[in-house]
Amino acid sequence: MKNISFDEAIERVTDALKEEGFGILTEIDVKETLKKKLDEDFRPYRILGACNPPFAHKALLAEDKIGAMLPCNVIVQQSDDGIEVAAVDPVASMQAVDNKDLAEIAKEIQSKLRSVIESL
């Protein structure tokens, strides 16, 4: 994304996630954290912990320990070319769990996250 502020990018990403049924459970301001904890300057960088409650519920029913991999992280960072947005690939991250029901859920979540990124 070009020609928008970092805060506007966060707002657009949050709205796009909402359109796909995701809410933001957590938000980590990496720049602020690194400054506070290490006195290091860093580019604007946020990690949004996105959750789609119906899919989270399905995933938890299919695999009770999957909560260790929730929520789905989406990053928004300032780059030389503008604002970059990226999301975890739930299919790749859940491959370690041998559960075909979970794999199907991961594919659906992957599709929703891909739609979010493409809408930006």
C-alpha cells in the first residue's frame, strides 16, 4: 500500500479483516516495545492477532491443543516501498498436526486471509 499513513493502513487492514469475520484480539506495537524494552529505534511494525470466532471454535473442536497456534497473526510494517501487509499461512502452520478436519478448516481460513490481503 502506498501513499497512506501507517495508522490508516492499520485501520484499512482491521476493516478488511472485519469484512471476512475476523476481530483483533491482540495488537503488539513492535516499534514501541523495542524502544521501551531495549531503547532501540525500529520502523513502524505491528502484529495484529486476528480471530474469526466460528472458525476458531471449529478448530478447537477438531483439535483441542490448536489454541497454541491461535490467533492468526497479521503484520503491518513500514517498508521502503510503502506499507507491507502479510499474514500467517494457516495451512502451512497447521501441517504439523495430522488431522484432516483441521486441515479443511485451515484451508478455509487461508482463503479468508488471502481475500483480506488481496482487497488491500
